[in-house]
Amino acid sequence: MTGKAALREALEGLAFSGDCRFDEAMAAHTTFKVGGPAELWIQPDAACFLSFTPALLGRAKALGIPVFILGGGANIVAADRGIEGIVLDMGRWAGMLPGPEVLGPGPAEREETGRVFAAFRSGTPADQAACLAASLDLGGLEFLAGMPGSIGGSVWMNARCYEKSVSAVLEETEILDGDGAVRRVPFRAADFGYKKSPFQDRDVLILSALFRLESRPEAELRAVMEAHRKDREAKGHYRFPSAGSAFKNNRAFGKPTGQIIDELGLRGLRRGGASIAPWHGNLLINTGRATAADIRALTGDVREKVFAALGIRLECEILFVGF
Ligand SMILES: Cc1cc2nc3c(=O)[nH]c(=O)nc-3n(C[C@H](O)[C@H](O)[C@H](O)COP(=O)(O)OP(=O)(O)OC[C@H]3O[C@@H](n4cnc5c(N)ncnc54)[C@H](O)[C@@H]3O)c2cc1C
């Protein structure tokens, strides 16, 4: 573990406003509701974010303190023993970015090209971003309605639902690079794939994302978004704490991973308080008292059984942090 002295040194003299706690339980910050203490959990206010965060990351690097960037905590399992070093929570770095410079071309060009854009800070909840866009009659993000997590996490994961990946609408990402510089990264299709983004291989903090949208009436967008939320509700997504799909799909399997797990009769399979949902093979749930170790062990059980029966190697979609 890093220890409080080094963590205090990392913070010393930096102008900060926001929330900051030692030994903060990660269970309070993940949709799985599991996870031990982060040595230091820190959630900077938007007002100080762009001055404080690069300085903090620079100090952490110099002191050898690991930093984990936390979006909505909707795709992670934090270890029971906790997370070493700093957990930087993006929750207050949220909202739509105003101004023509980030909203893309002016009205004249918009009319000519039909191209409209909207940019969001990375801590904006994905559902909220879809709502904010809809309130300006901008369509394209409806597929994210009802999906837990933040814009930053959805870009990092290249989240996918209702047959659409974030990469389908991403125009540009603004990042804080490992060397402390703010950079704009234009979208390149070749860098993205199924649940894959270029940011997974780099030490970067995603600051904001600019999306290429289309003009559509708000009422129409709201109807689609509501249908998605209802569909998720009907599929039992919110019934128990989880992180959504536990395993990735793969076209080479010939069918959805959930169906493979279903057909092997693994629904309801348990480890301690963790269970494969009795109603969906690819949903791993915390029935109330699961530990992170239970969840990890259960993913191992499923992978083993699927491999033994079919020779298929399932890949976890949920990320294990601090293990
Ligand atoms: C009920 C439920 C349903 C779900 N359905 C779907 C679905 O349909 N499709 C789908 O794709 N996913 C789904 N998920 C998973 C999850 O919602 C997505 O993966 C989401 O994009 C995760 O975003 P997050 O902000 O919570 O990321 P986190 O879980 O906080 O982090 C995930 C990764 O992203 C990194 N990260 C987060 N923010 C930043 C940032 N600003 N800069 C750099 N790195 C960052 C983290 O370090 C971590 O490595 C579901 C989850 C739940 C609980």
C-alpha cells in the first residue's frame, strides 16, 4: 500500500475544492456494490479540475503512486482488499460544454451539411448526455439511455447497446495525456473495435468527448429513450446490483454469449452471494452479500464450464480492479 504520508505529500499545496477521503469504501461507488477501501478517493469540483488534476497526476507519477480513474463505476469489480493509491472520481467533471467552438459548425454550415455536434465532459452520466442532447433536438445518443456509467467510461469501453457502439457517433476526444498535456484526438475508425478503444492501451484521462449528431425532434428522441429504459427494466437490468454483461460477445461463437451460458444450464449458478441471474445467462448479479472474490470466482467457474463443454474461451467484459 502507498500509505497516508505519501498521499498527503501528493496533495500538499495544491489548490483543491471537492470531496476527498482516505479509506473510502469502493462499494459505495460501484454499481456492483462491492469493493474495499480506496486509500485515497478524490472527487475534484469542476472549478478546480483543470488546474488540480494535471498537478495531482504529475505528483503521483513522481511519487510512484498508482491512480485509478473512476467514471460511474458501472463496469468494474473493485477488490475486497481495496484499491491502492488514488481513485480519481470524475463525477463532478460533468455537463455539456457550451459554445460554438465545441458545438461544431455554425448554423449556416449546419444547414448546408446537416452536421451537428455536442460535447460533454467525461463525468456526465451517459443517460444524462442523451437527455441533454435531446433537449436541444439533437439525436444520436438515444441508445445510451438507461445505461449506467459516464461518458468517459463509455468512450473508454466503446460501450455498445441496441446495435450501436459509441464509436459510431464519436468525432473527437479531448484527453489529458500521460505527460500532462491536453490533446485532441480525432476519431479514427481503425482505432476502435467491439468494446475496444485506443484509450485502453494508454495512460490517459479522457476529459471530454465530441459527438456527431443529427437534428431530430425532442419528442421523437424521448420516446426512443423511454423505450430503451423500459426494455432494460423488463430485462431485469436494475433488479440487483451488477455491471451489466459479464462476458463479451464474439461473432466467432455463432450465438450471443448469454445464450451459450443459458444452453449449458448455468443460469442461477452461484458462488457465495454472487449468482448468474436466473433469468439471463450473461448477467452476473450481487444477490446482496457478494464479495468481489465471489464475483471473480464465479466468472472463473463459468469460463471453465464453457471451455470444458464447448472449447470456447469467454472473455470477461467486467474489469477487475485492485486484484
Ligand atoms: C445494469 C447495467 C447495464 C449495462 N448495460 C450495458 C450495455 O448495454 N452496454 C455496455 O457497453 N455496457 C453496459 N453496462 C456496463 C457499463 O454501463 C458501461 O461499460 C459504461 O460505459 C461504464 O462507464 P463507467 O463510467 O461506469 O466506467 P467505470 O466502470 O467507472 O470504468 C470503466 C473503465 O473506464 C475507465 N474510465 C472511466 N472514465 C474514464 C475517464 N474519464 N478517463 C479515462 N478512463 C476512464 C476506468 O478507469 C475503467 O478502466 C451496463 C452496466 C450496468 C450496471
